[in-house]
Amino acid sequence: MENQSQSDLKRGKGNKLYRAVSSGFSPSLIKVRLEKARQCYTEALECATTPKEAAAANKNLAMTSWRLASMENLHRRSLVLYLYKEGLKRFSKAWVCGKDAGNDHIWSDSLVQKMHQCLQESFDFVTNQPNMSEEKERLMNLACQLVPTRDLKASVSILYAEFLLSKAINLLQQGVYKKSKSLLYDCHQPVEEARRYGCNNNEVLLEVNVLHEDIVMQTAVVEARQALATADQLKEKILMNEEDLNFDMVWEVLDWYKKSILLTREKDVELEAIAMSRIGAIYDIVLKLKFKARPYFKGAITLAHSLHPRVLTHKDWYQVCAQTLESYQVQTVAEETTAWMKEREETLEKLKLVIAKFKYMDDKYDCLVYIYKNHPPKNAEHKLPEDLPKKSKIEETRLKKLVQKAIVHYHPDNNSIEKYDKEWHVLCEEITKVLTHKYNCMKGVEV
């Protein structure tokens, strides 16, 4: 007893109180005894003269603070969190002092294991309690500084970065872009800390690399959404002042949308599609340039379909794209039809005499032979049979089949403008009309 130092004596007194705690005691009595033990350990630390004494006193203080934290009423959250933090700080100091004292690795490993358990409990506490996000962030930041071993530092740094990333994603979903982006930037420090401390651990490095890619991707998505939101706000201003259109602002809006596309390409396909649809709307509604708007609307729809099995057809931006393209199609068809009818009338006028020579021929046989002789099909295989009977000897059934086959040979679909020329196509249209009329007469459909 005479050889014991004051620090050892006080720590011994604290140990008796600590060990005297029984599960059969009431919570209030347990807390009283633990508080008294904690006071003894504090006094032992104050009068410690060697690293070994300091290491032991700090370890005892850590264990007592940790145990008190786990017993404290959860409604006293600030006190619980203080006790957890105090436990972590004392574990950290105990490890440092133990290293100076030359404590063996068994002692150190046991200490680190207990600290890890305390740390996990503290994380669970702030995670499960409502409205403690800020406290969790501060706790993780503190833990990154306190944990002693490289592997544990790497592990805690990864946890901290993942927490910041999760918080940033939640803010992004709420449309709080500035704060979300700030948190994503804050992620880089713990990630680099994890990389530095885990440089000799391939599993840690792999996890760090995946986490870093996620952060980079989310940063691009946040910046893209921020650019999209900025462009949307400017677009609303433009639409409110249509009478006095500010073209500088229009080009600025387009630049913001294009920036959003560049930032999010291959990272958030839906966001890229939304930005493309917005550009299409600017060209369509504001600038009235349909030929510019069309490829953006088509591009947005193509991207939406690429996300199958996800269905985006109910989204407002998709509906705008689809409906606008449909209106373009209707308008284009109408314009093309009008233009073609005009061209067709001009071509018919040029072919009027040529068409009249077979159009008014009453005899079906003579009409058929005349058409093949004077206007042979472009396809050399399309011709009348060489054994064609004379008009007086041909049966009605065979003649009907020849007329039916001739309709196929001269049908406009088989004699398109793209494949041949405009005059031949129009001529085939008129030949088909004449032959179809005669065929229907033979069937008794027309007289």
C-alpha cells in the first residue's frame, strides 16, 4: 500500500465503487455510484505523475462516462451527447498516454475496440433521435480527430463523408441547392483523410474510390439542377414580358439550360431530358424557331424512353414534348399535302392529253394493252404475258386477273417520286384510277 501513488489510490477507490454497481440496484443508485467513481478517476488523473497512471485514469473515466451515457434519460439529449463525447475524448487520451507508457498491444487493442463500440453507440443515438442532424455532423467531425488508429480513422472518415453525402442528397431533393453543394464540397476532406489513412488497405481504398465517384456525380447533378432552376426563373421573367422581348436574356437562359445538360450528361438522364425539353420550349414559344425546337423535343423523348422500365410519359415536360411534336407533324403533313397538290395539278396539266388517250377508252382489253404498250412499267418484269389471247378469245375471268395485276404494277406506292420522277408518279396515279374503275365494273361494284 505504501508503494502506491496518490493516483493509484484514488483510482482504486473509484474501481471499488464501479465494481460495486449491481444490476439489481435502482437506476438512480447506479448513477450515484458511477458519478462518485467518476469523481475518483478525475482526481486520480489530476494527480497522475506518469503516462501509465494517466493512461489508466483516462481509460477508467472513458468507461464510466460511456456507461453513464447509456443509462441517462434520453430526453436529456445534450447530457447524453456530452457523456458520449467525454468518453471518446478520454479513450483517445488513454491511447496516447498508453503509447507513451509502453503498454502492450493487447491493452491498446482492447482500448480501441471499446472506443469503437462507444463511438458506434453514440452514432446510433444521434441517428435515432429526431432533429439531431447537426449534432451528428459535429460528433463525426470530432470522432475523425479523436480516433487513434489509422484503420479506425479511415473507417470514421468514410462514415462522416457518407453522412454528409446523404444530407446533401436530401437537401437536393428539397431544392436547397446552395447548402447541398456546400456539403458535397465538405465531403472531400474526410474522403481524402480516409484515402490517406487507408492507403495500405485495398478494401478501404476501393470504398473510398466508389464514394469519391458518388460525390463527384452528385456535385454535377446539384450544379445541373441549380443551373436548371436559374434558367427556369429567367424564363418566367421572359414570358412575363413578351411584348418587350430581351434577346440577351433569352440567350442567357439557353446557356443555363445547355450548362445543365453538360453537367448532368450520363449522370442524371431524366434531368438531361428536362433541360432539353426546356430548350425546345424556348425555341418554340419564345423564338418561334420550330426547326430548332424539334431536335430538342425529340432528344428529350428519346432520353425518356432510354430509362425503360421507368415510365416518364406522365411528366409535364414529356407531355409538352409529345404534344408539340404531334402539332408539328400535323402542320408538316398539311403543308406538304398543300404543296404536293399544287405540284400535282401542274403536272396533271402537262399530262392532260397523254392521260386522255386511255382515260376515256371504254374497252377494258384495248385500254389495258394500250397502257402497257405506250407506258410500260419501269420494272422490266412487269408486263403482259406473251401468250395473251386476242380480244375476241380472252375470258372475262382472265382479263379481270390481268387488270388486277396491272393495278399492282402501276400502283403509286410501287412508283414513288423518290424512286422515279414526279411525272411518272402522277401518271401512275391516273392509270391506277382508270384500271381500278374498270376492275370494279367487272366485279359489278361500279357501272
